[in-house]
Amino acid sequence: MANQQPSSGNPRVDIEYRRKKSAEEMRYQIVSFTLMIFLTIVAFVAVGYEGFSGWFTVPFILLLAVIQVIFQLYYFMHMSHKGHEAPALFLYSGVAVGAITILAFTTIIWW
């Protein structure tokens, strides 16, 4: 199997390796969760602040949303791990089709 860890033949070494990997994974998830909470607070502040116009606020919030989607995919849905190339291909293909569709309908309506 693609995700199977190499076995050293020593169960203690294998358990320590898995614990180390799990701790590292948990640290990444906690950091990304904290960053997503921070980005959400920044988005609320951007909307609540009267000094920003709508021309700044909307693209800024969309940028924050894209960053949060990337965090979701790579850290919470484990897309950064080995063996997830096929789901990533389908996901990115769907994003490309969606972007092309939005671009096509936008150009049809505006021009």
C-alpha cells in the first residue's frame, strides 16, 4: 500500500516513529487552525471598520477565503500527504472547470 510506513522489525521504533509523526501533524493542525481563526477575525474587522471601502473589503475577504481553503485542503484534509495525488487531480480539475465556467459567464454577461 502507498501509505504504509516501512517496518523496521522493532515494534518500539515503529510506535515512536508514529508518535513523532502524529505529534508533528497535530502541531501543523493547531497552527493552521489558529491562523484560520486569526484570518476570520481579520475579515470581521475589515467589514466592521468604516474606513475601508467596499472596493477594498470584498477582494480582501475573498483573498482571506482562498487562503483558508488552502489551509483546509492541505492540513485538515491531508492533501499534503503521499498517496493523495489522484484526489488532488480531481479537486484541481474541478476548480479549473469552475473557474473557467465563472470566467465564461462573466465575459458573456459583461461584454
